Amino acid sequence: MDKSYTILLVPDRDAKVKKIRLEHRMLVRVAFCAGLVVLALIGALAHYFQVVGKVAENELIRAENLELQNRWREAEQKFAHINDELDRVKRLNANLRHITSLNDPERKLSMPQPEPSQGQASPEFVGGGIATEPAQSGMGAVGVGKPLPAGGEGRMIADGDARPAPAEDSDLLKQLDGLDKKVKAQEQEARALKSYFEDQQALLASAPSIWPVRGWVTSDFSVRLDPYTGERVMHEGIDVATALGTPVRAPADGTVVFAGLEGGYGHVLVLDHGYGLKTRYGHLQRIDVKVGDKIKRGQFVAAVGNTGRSTGPHLHYEVRVNGVADNPRKFILEE
């Protein structure tokens, strides 16, 4: 016979006593079901906390991904900015090469860039490689200086430098910031060089570096006997004998400041080249320009004549620096 348990419920004195009879089998079943419920609750709670943990981990991963995406976009923007800076540096470098005529094969200064061979790094452009030498005896020619050591001032960044060098524990954005600063520094230096060379180009364009006419130098820049008086006087120019009517070329860029008669020099032309330089041409047959005209080097401006106090067809040619006559030969680069 199965065991059973009786529970007596006594509410008060007047009420009847209630009996609740519980069989042992029923209690076992209830306890078993309760155990199952408790286990289910424990499993549900464990699963819940596991899910909560995964959600928190996913949120952390999502935040990290978002940060990485933001950093990547920032890196892309920096790369784009650096590429723009490099493009400007390349254009400035091309302008410098054009200004200095480094790529002109007809000049002795031609310095074409060598093709990089396999196993060698790309060439570096040395921004400080072109320099002017101190002028000697007035205005001298512009020379080519020695290139600066690689890595020193004047080093221009080539394409290969746009990629950050691999380094342990290095931050990509810090490398990009450093590279951006280098590019900006090179751009500033290239702009300074460009400004300098443009000024030097203007100075060279103003230097009377070619012969105004070809012929025979019959009288040089020196003390000589005057052909009319026989006295020893300073001849403040050179006389070039040539055929009557030979075209006279402007030896440099300039502006016509005088064109007319001037005493014993007959028809005279004066060109102002800037930087305190002026050239004078005497005994001309005719003058083909007028006051105020802008002249380019090599342009025909007049014709050799025999006007004024002259012993034959020739050109009297003077160079004056700040109003003082100087030897024209010092400025002429032609043979």
C-alpha cells in the first residue's frame, strides 16, 4: 500500500478542520517537475547571460569596426591629400626644370633623369642642385652647383616615398601625418626655388649675352687715340665693323628708352634691360623700333650705318651698369 501524508488545516475554533491527503507518488512527481522547472530556469538564465555577453562583445566589435572604418576613411583622405601635395611638387619640379632648361638637349646643362634599373631605388630629385655662382666682374653667367647629399635640404619626394615605410609598432596615421609634413616642406622649398629661379631667369634675360652684330672688332673697350683729334681718350664701348645695313640684334630683353640723334654718334638707340643695365648703339643707318617698345633677345632693332662722326660703316656698342660704362665683352657668352 502506497504511503500518504495528511495535512490538517485548523482555521479557528468554530470552523471545521480540513484534511489534505497527499500521496507519496504525487509528491515525488511534483518534486521532479519542480526540479525540471528549476533546471530549465537555470539553463534559461545561463543562456540569457551568455547572450548578453555576446551582445556586449558584438557591440565592442561593432565599435572597433566603426573606429577602424573612421580611421581608414581618415587615412584615405590623408593619402588623397598627400597625392595632391605630391602632384603640386611634381608640377613645381617640372617648372624648375623648364626654367633652368635642364631638359633641353641642346644645352650643356641638360640633365635628363636616368631610368631606374632593377634593384635600385627611384631617383631623388635634388631641389638644391641648381645654384647660381657669385658674379665676377659685373654680371656673370649662371652656373650649375653640386647637388646636395641625398636626404639633405632640397630633397624632393619621389613617388616611392608616398608609401609609409614598414616599421614595428608604428601608427599609420602618424606616419601619414609625418609624410604630409615632409611633402608640405618640400612644396614650400620648391616654391622658394621656383621664385628664385624665376628671378634668376629674369636676370639672365636682362643680361646682354650675345653679340649685337657679327664682324671685326676694330676698337675695343680701352684707352685709344681719337681718330679725329689724335688725343688719348677712353673708348667706352667696342666698335664692330661690318657691312652697311647689317641688322643689329638686341643682346637681351629690354625696353627702348631712346631712339634719335646724339651728337657725334649719329643715330643712337638705347635699351634699358632692368637691373641697372643699359646698352647703347651708335652710328646707326636706321632704327626699327620706337621709344616704349618691349624688345626680346635676338630681335632686330636697327641697321649698321655710318652716321655721325664715323670713319666707315660700323656699330658702336656700349654696356652701362648703373650709368657707368663697362666692357661689353664681360657679358657676352657667345664665341
